[in-house]
Amino acid sequence: MGHRQARETGTFLESLFTEEGIPAENITWLSSPFVRCIQTSDTALNAFTTMDTHNIQIKPEYSVFEMDGHDGALHASLPPIEERYHYFPRIDVTHESLFVPPLPETREGLLPRCEKAMQIFNQRYPYKPKTAIVIVSHAASCIGLAKAASQLPLDSIQAAAPCSIFQLTRTSNTDVWQIDPHDQEGSMNGSVVHISEVGKSTKIWNHFYDKAVNIGWSGPPDSPYAPQNLSNEDICDLKEGRGTAD
């Protein structure tokens, strides 16, 4: 199912880029170095049929890697990117990450890390018309990066499902990117319309708050992914940002 989701994402992105008049040479593809993100990137690019993606490299970007919830143990098992290249020759082994986050990292450190990543990102990748920059990351990082880029609160960012798309746009050199309201019809704020099956056991993620309360839900209170037992008081707490991790 994951491979199918990645292929469907690639097909959708090719259609989007074609519609926007963005040529392959103007696409920059960044990916967390974790294998599941590299696999998603590689499969999505291989799904392009009309656009020549042979020269689009996957740039391993460590600043957007997985949130550390295991004292750095999962991150310590990452192999050298040169080893990963033998399995995924699209990888650009010369890419220099925005920065490499220090480990271990607290749960509370993820959102500030995403803020730092976007600040440096905006400096390295200034605005150019008819270009696209794809970042393939993990649920928490997708939420954090969308929040940092748009400078919106957590409850304005839709939850992240597998291969969901958060489309942010800019028309000039600015630190504030635009994103659709989460409840807008056809919104590209965490969109999954291109996915035929999200998965019945999949955990749709936006849970930065206290896990003991509504499983830590921090997304839009009226999201279809919000816990079904949210009370009116809980919704008020979320809208006012009480108990946030950031």
C-alpha cells in the first residue's frame, strides 16, 4: 500500500508541475535520509511518465529527519549516505544539509528545529518563478515545517497522513509562505485526495500536546482526524493554545 501511495503521489505531482508550467530542471527534491522517505521519493519520481526526471536527484536533508523519541537510538542506526546510494542511485551524495540536528533531541525541540530549518531554507533557496521544492519528511516534521513556513498556529495545520501533501507557495522573497485554510474546499493543507487508500490502521498525526489529554491532539479542532471525544471545553483549549508544547 505504501508503494502504491508513493506512486499516486508522483503521478499527482507530475500533473501539478505540468499544470503550473514547472519544468523538471526547476525541481529540487529534498528528503529525510531515513529509508522510508528515500523509498517514497524514489518511487514517486519513478512514477513520472511524461516529465523526464532522470536528472532530478534526491538530496538527503538531515535537518528534516525524524523526531527523536528514543534518545537518538533510531538515528544512530542511519548508515552512511554513500552506502544508501548503492540502493538508491538517485541520491545526491554531495548535498550539504541545512544543518544536522544534535542528538538526543527532546520532543519539545522538534518545532524550534523546524523553525531553524525554514529560516536557513529561505536563505539558501530564494524565490524563483516556475520552480518547485519538494521536501519528503515525517509526519511531525511535515507539521512543524508547514507551521514554521506559514507562521500559523498548530491548530491551523491539518494532520499528516502517509503521502499527504502540504502545498506552500510564495510569489517573492519572503519568510512567510501561503497555505490553504485546512477547511477550505479542495485544500492542499494536508491533502490526501490523490491517495486511493490511506489505510485503516494508519495513525493520522498532529499530536504535539500532552499525550494524556485527547492523545495529544494539536491539529484543527474540527478536523475529521480529531479525536471523536473532544468536548466543547477541549475545543476552546485547543483554539486558545492552552497546553501547547511550543
